[in-house]
Amino acid sequence: MSLGKRQFLIGGLTVGLGLSFSTALQAQQGYQGRTGGAGNPFRRPPPPTRQAKTTVLFQSPEGHPNAIASDEHGRGLWIAEEQSNPDRTNCNAYLVDWNGRVLKKIATPGANTSGMAQGGGFLWMGSDGRGQEYSGIYQIDIESGDIVAKHQHPLSPNLPSITSSTHGIAWDDGHKKLWVSVDRLDVLMRIDPASWTPDLAFRLDTTYFARHHGIGYDKGLIWDASYKSDPTTGRSSGHTEGHGGLAKYDATSGETVLNVDFVPGSADPHAVTVHGGVIYCCDSGLHPGWPDSDSPTTGAIFRVELI
């Protein structure tokens, strides 16, 4: 997408969402404009940074977990597999206990699954690709496994290049709403699942981590699984280049409050969730620009510990 088109779409979103989006966007622009001149009224210092280490806990059922969510009943973790077959369609979702034992399996028609959440009695699965037929967010009844609805992205429901860019979904239990990460527009937005309309949005910060993926929500904060390599594109050709990490946002103002760098040799983060104060991530082994399964921790569900 060209920059002009991106600005056009974000500008349209600002009008559509009104003050809530404008206020959050202004705060985020203030942070991103921190390197501006002394006359910049929104100039802020950069957020603090910390390091973290990762500890592999167990392997996912199929070995390519690209989304993860904590179970709202505390039974364990939901895992979405990206590659259930060679063309990455019909992706499966699994509920596993805290040791990785499978408790439930749900088959979905989604393709190249990216982003998932559990909340409001439903499983929410992002389908990132294969055109309009597959792209969108599936709302799934957990008990029956039936598809209740397939939602297109409210930003641009008729543009597959945008609707297929959902890379993270998280459930905000306090507001009973969904947060969705749209990486091709660098936007995080909160959606009312009943009306499927957004009421709050802000831009992802690309000044530290260039590549963004899955998200997790915890007590008014949004954690974003990120990757740092090429300063412009965030791309790399293998696991030995750059490193993964997490960015933490204030879910009200959109301000980045912390950037977390994983130490060398850590697992590659593709999604993140928080349960009981513990941060969990997964490594799909299907990183853009890398050979498949190039990461030594491909398929791992792992814990993140700040140091």
C-alpha cells in the first residue's frame, strides 16, 4: 500500500471514530514526534527499554503456532496453528492445559491464521490471506465449534489487502470488546463485537520495532509481539539477524510505555498473551523472509521473563 493510500484510510478512520480516535492518535503522534524540534508541543522522551529471556515450555500440537490466547476459565492456553496443510487453509485451534496436553480441538476454515482471542463466550480467529474468501475474523462457538459469523475488517471491508492484514486479536474483558492489530496500516483498534464498529484506535509505534504481529491485553495494557532487524522494514533473512521483543502500550492513550528486547538466542515471538501476570508467546517457525522452520525453537510455546 502506498503511503498516500495509508494516510487516506487513516484519515477516513479519524473522521469515522471522532474524538476517541483523534485524542488517542494525538497522544501517539506526540510520542512518535519525540525527535522533533524543541518547539514541538508533544515532544516526549523515548519510553524505557528492558531485556527479557525466554523459556520454552512445550511444543504446540501441530508445530506451527501463529496465535495464542489464555483461556478465560483458566484451563490453559488456546493455540492457533498456521499450517494445517500445505496451502495453510483449514487452520485448527487447540485448547491445551498448562503442560501442553490437548483438551479440545476446533477445526476452522481460516487461512494463514494470525491472531486469536477468547472472550464473551466465543473464540475469535483472524484469517490473514487467500483473498476475500478467507480473510477476516471468525467468531466461533466454543462448545459446538460452529462458525457464528465471519466479520470483515470495519476499516475497509471490501479491500482484501487490508482485511487480510489482521495479525493480532485480544479480548478486553473490562469493556467486553476486541482489540485488533492491523499491521499493513500500523493501527490498533478496539471493536464492539455486538455492532462490529470501532470506538477507539491508535497507531502502532514503528520507531523501535518495525515488524508487529500478535497482541495480548492485560489490565489496561496491550502487549505487542514485535521484531527488530532492518530499521526500515523489520525484515531479515534468518534467525541469526536481529531479534524479537515486545512493545507495551497504554490502551487508553496509545502511548508506548515500554520496549522489551529479547536477549540473543531467545525464541522468535509471533503472538503474546498474559495470564496471572505471566507472559506467554509462541514461535510459528514461519517468519517472513526466513526459510521455513529456520528458528531453532519452531513450534514452541514459551514464557517471557523480564530481567
